[in-house]
Amino acid sequence: MRRVRVRSSSLAAVGYDEAGRILEVEYRNGAVYQYFAVPPAVHLALMAAPSLGRHMNAYVKPVFRCRRVRAASA
């Protein structure tokens, strides 16, 4: 999935597959997670949020099932 770089102290890049409703997030530590059944409006709200990290912690992580795609770098 193609990710776009973002300005955030905790997130490095964000990708979204609208057809599959998968949000893919690369964190600054190198970890990559996919979040499932994410509506397009949630992706848009994340990208427009003043703090992407706070938005992830409040509205994405506690709500959507996820899986780790890549572990954090050592």
C-alpha cells in the first residue's frame, strides 16, 4: 500500500485503501500497523487532525482491530 509522509512526532507515514477500508500507519520507530474496517471519514479526520498521534490514540487505536505488519526498529 502506498503511504504518504506526514508531519508528526509519532507517525512517519499513513496509507489508506478505501476499497478494503484498511488504514496503514508507519510509526517513527519503524513499526507498521494495519487497522481494519476503517471508514473513509476516519481516515480523512486523521489526516486533518492538528495532532495525528493524539488522534490515533483517541479515535483509531481503541476502536479498530489491527495487526502489526513490521516490528519497531532496534
